Amino acid sequence: MNLEAAVTLFLPILAFIVVWYMVELASFFRFIAKNDRPLWEKLGKPTLFTNNSMAISRRFVQSLTDDTYSSSETFLKTRGQLNRIRALLYIGIALVMLWTVGLVLVSAKVP
């Protein structure tokens, strides 16, 4: 398989990861909105589309990476879902980086 085909195959895989991440994230936001109102408000009342500013997204991702809210009962109940969200985030970032490197190599015509 040549490099151009490999770079092209990354797009559907990346799209799948992004959609899966968004479904998991929306499910988690609904769960904390229903079951842990103070935590939901502490995170900035996040939703997937209507209230998803850069500050709220950064606060949520920071809570995932720092385990800032890991003592919360809701986070303990949803540890598996949070680990999936964290893994999908890191896999998505890695795929974007690999795809970018592949595009650079294809455009440079590296054998």
C-alpha cells in the first residue's frame, strides 16, 4: 500500500473516532446534568453544541487529564466512560498528528 492510500484511509477512521467521542461526551454531559448538578455547574454547564465554548471544553479536558474532580461520586460511577473519553481524545489527537505527517510526506513526494 502506498503512502497516499494510507493517508486517505485515515480520514474515515478519524471521522469514526470523532463521532464516537462526541456520542460518549454527550452521554456523559447528560448523565452529570441529571445526577450531579453541582459538578455540572462547576464544569460550566457543558452541552455538546449549545453551551460548548473553548473555556468550558478546556475546563472539561483539564478535569480529565488532572483528575481534578475524581473524588466526585459521579466521576467514580462513570470511571469507565471517562477512560473511554480520555482514550478517544488521545487517539484522535494521535491520528490527526499522523495524518498531518502523512500529508507532509505525500506532498514532499518522499519514497
